[in-house]
Amino acid sequence: MIHKLLVAALFCLPTGMLIAQTSGEITGEVKDQSGAAIPGAPVTVTNSATNVARSTSTNTVDIYSFPNLLPGTYQIKVAAAGFEAVVKTNVELQVQQTARVDFNLNVGQATQTIDVSASGQLLTTENATVGTVIEEKRIVELPLNGRNFFSLVALSPGVTFGFTPATQAANRQGGTRAALTMSLAGSRATWNNYTLDGVVNTDINFNLYVVLPSVDALQEFKVQSGIYPAEFGREAGQVNVSTKPGSNSYHGTVFDFLRNNSLDAKPYDFLGTRPAKSPFRQNQYGYTLGGPIQIPKVFNGKNRLFFMTNYEGFKSRTTRVASATTLTAAMRNGDFVGVPTSLQDPLTRVGTTAPNITSAPFPNNQIPPSRADKNSLYLMNKYYPLPNITQTAGGLPNNNYEYSAKTPIDKDQFTARIDFNESPKSQWFGRYSWTDESTVTPGLTVDGSVLYTRASQWVLSNTRILSPTKVNEARFGYNSLFNVIGQQLAGVEDVNAALGLQLKITGPNSWGIPNIGLTNNLTSFGNATSSPFSINNKTFQFVDNFSWIIGKHSLRMASTAITNFLRLAMSFHGDSSSSTGVIRPTQIL
């Protein structure tokens, strides 16, 4: 168990300098036409989608602040005694943005209201964070191959995306996670920290994401490459994602993206016969539904209780024609007459060091069938197919076995979010996300590998207004990630027991075919000696942010407690599973 306790230091900074990871802040000054401060002026901010409102008042130096607001569109109203009320609408607040909105009030009756519609994006002048926000419009409307929103990270300056992934992550974790590569400001691909709704969304083994929500479940996300607040840290780059809350109106989508080889063009070949189209089936489908929670004649959740649910499934079936070089039937019986090299009998070998080593060849390059080990014959006859094409090169077999390599991929994910406006001084939200992924990478027969991933995340957050100048946000998060790369025969067949080997495989998850390495252009077979490899991690996180506005300064205290439970399991079997007396091409010289 690895335990971390991170406590942010106290900073006395200009108003709004530090904000929560995926929330935003609206702040500004309220003055009269002469530039004089108007202390105690009531200020109300209202979310345009949910009508959830929060109120505060300006302090003695005319500053107001609304920290810990959800990203979205807001309306801000200032109504001070002796002045005309001013309402600014369509104020867009982005993830981790500190939006400054100042007011100049005219002397008049409070019953008179001046409406001002915001136009253009608000400048962030309260901090120097280097980053780019990818908003909902671009997430939903831009074409995404595979509907992976991380592809949009490339829209940010200073980002390199889609290069070769790290070998260790690909071999140990695999799947969509390991294939994600992006470099922020020249850093390594594994030097990124991912957060989702303000909680850690990073697997600590290879610094990959834990949960990948559907693009239809996202509000927006921000890519940061430098000068970010102290609460981030840990890595060189930051990707902060915010899911979409429900609203007072019902919104929903149903989708199905289809790809099928029947709709594809025929492949071309400039040199030979045009090949047939490879079978390909892919469906990506799902739904999104959000709005107020209502029970007719019992409960009306408008302006108070909202939900958003999303499901997305992915099914892919690809088939490619692959070729291998396998031993002919004659060779399996010891007949190597067509091999131009003279095969030496290792039992006649004399001498221990070169060049004083001699041996006698097998007569006519034929090895007596009695010299073949029974376990070698068992593995070869059951898991090493006979050639189905007569093709040689220099008297030796060459690409003489052709087969269809089928790769099935299945993915499912689900996200549900609830937002609750307890009162003007307390707002809650909770979210649950779950994902499941499986991929079979084919082998020569049944010696392929299977990837299975199951991940989930829980988030619960409360923002509480303690006073016009004091706001506290508490947040709890829980991640679980189970990932295993195993053998295709795991839990199906105990090959070691069938061979009668001394090495006993006690766990069915470790069942597989011993790795058989062949040379001289022959295709090897069997499972990798380093599998299975499994990850079973759990992360608990508690975050508390306390904001206190004092004059023109903001005092922010933040603490984060993270507890990681790590479980890594791996099995190494190969040479220890080998039996003696196996005829190997490397021994026949």
C-alpha cells in the first residue's frame, strides 16, 4: 500500500488565483460611475440551464467572488440600493477558468434593470495558467475516429499526439489505454495527470487513464502544459475533464455508428490479382439522457434535482489473412531429405570446445521417429498445424500455412450523474462510471492472448457557502482498475497437466501452451513466457478546498489524501515447462 498525504500551502494571492480542478470561478468588482466602491452590494449568479442560484455581496473593497461553480452558462445580477440593477447574461464559464466580470452601476431606482448580454470569450486575467479548453461544441461536432475525445488534445498548442506507445505499457496493460500517447510541451507520454470531475483518474502503474467517458457525457475538458496551481502537480501535463450535468430540460440522443466491409471499396493491387475484401464488422452505439428528476403528482425536481445517464457499446470483428511456416508431415516423422544442410546427430557429438567438436550426420537426413519426444509430438500435433499450401524456398518450407486471424473487440461503458441543489448555500453532485473491455489477439491456433479490463469510479462532492466570503468544497473519489493479459486457454485447458510435467500450474488463469521457439524460418508457437500479468488497483481520495476572500486577496487552504492499494501478479513459465529430449532445429546443425 502506498499512502500519500498532500497538503497545499497557504497563499495570499489576488482574488480567484486558485480554483478547484474541474470547477470554475466568477469574480469581479462593483463600482459606481465615478469609480467608487459599492460595499455590501448583493450579487446573484444563476445557472441558465438549471436555475440554481447562489448569492453573495461585495466586501469593503468592492470585490465579489463565486468559487467552485460548475462549468456552464450563467446570469449575474447586481442590485444595490440607490442604483439601477444590472443583469449580465450568457456569461460562459469554462472548466478551471476564473472569469472576471466587473460592474459599473448607474444611480437610479433598483426597480430599473439594465440587461447586458455577454459576447465573445471572457479573458482570464486572474492567473497565468497555460492551457486550452476544448468545449462541448467541438467535442460533439468534430469528427472523431473511434469517438475518443483524447484525439482532440491535438488541437492544443504544444501537443504531440498519436506516436508509438511505450513498450512496457503495451505489453503489460494493452488495449485502448496503452495506445494513448500524447506529449505536452515536450514531456514524455507517461508524464500526464488525468482528473475527472476533480478526482484523480490516473492509474499509478503506467500513468494511463482509468475511466474514459463517452463524448456525449462530457461538458468540456482542459489541457494544461504549465504554470498551473499547486493542487495539480504530480506530472508535467494535466488533462482535466468535466462530465455533463442534467438541466431543467430533457435532452437525449440515440446513436449507432456502423462500419462494414460490404460498404467498403474493393482493395487494389497494382502488381497482381486484386485481393478479396477482408471481413470487417464494427458497431458503436449508445444513448444519452438527462433532465430533471420528476415523479408525476409526487415530486418535481425542476430547479433542484437533475440526472444525466450515458451508455456506449463497441463491437468490432476484424479478420485478416495471415501466413506462417510450419513443419511438413514428412518432417514431423523425421524425414528431412529435402533439407540442403546435413543434419548432425547430437548423441554422436565429441568434444566440448570449438573447433575440436565433431559429430556424425543422420543418414540421408532422416531422424528415427523413436528419437522424438512424446511431449514434443503432442504439442506439435495438437497446436502446430500442418501446411495447407505447397510452397518452399531453397528446399525449405516457406509461408506454407495460410489462416484467418480473427480479432474480436468488445467494450461497454456507463456513466450516471446526479446533481442536487439542497439550498442556495449547499449544492451536491455524485457520479458513477463503469467500463468493461475485452480483446482477443489471435495466435497460430489457440495460443493467442486475451485482454480483459474492468474499471469503475465513484465521485461525491459538496459545495457549501459558509458566509459571503467563505466557501468550502469537499470531494470524495474511489477508483478501481482490474486489468489482465492472459492466455487464450486460461481456465479452459491445463496443457501442463496433459503433458505430465513436474511443474504444476495451480491457478487456472495461468493455463496456457508452453512457449516453443523455432528458428530456420519456422514460425514459433505457444504463449509468451511473461503472461499472465494482472493489475488490481484501488484508489481512495478525499479532497477539501476552503476559500476565504479577505479584501482584495484570496486565502485558499486545500488538502488531499490519497490511498492506493496495488496488486500486481505475473507468472513466468517457459524453459521450466520444457521437457527433455525435444528435437529443436537449433540443435540440428
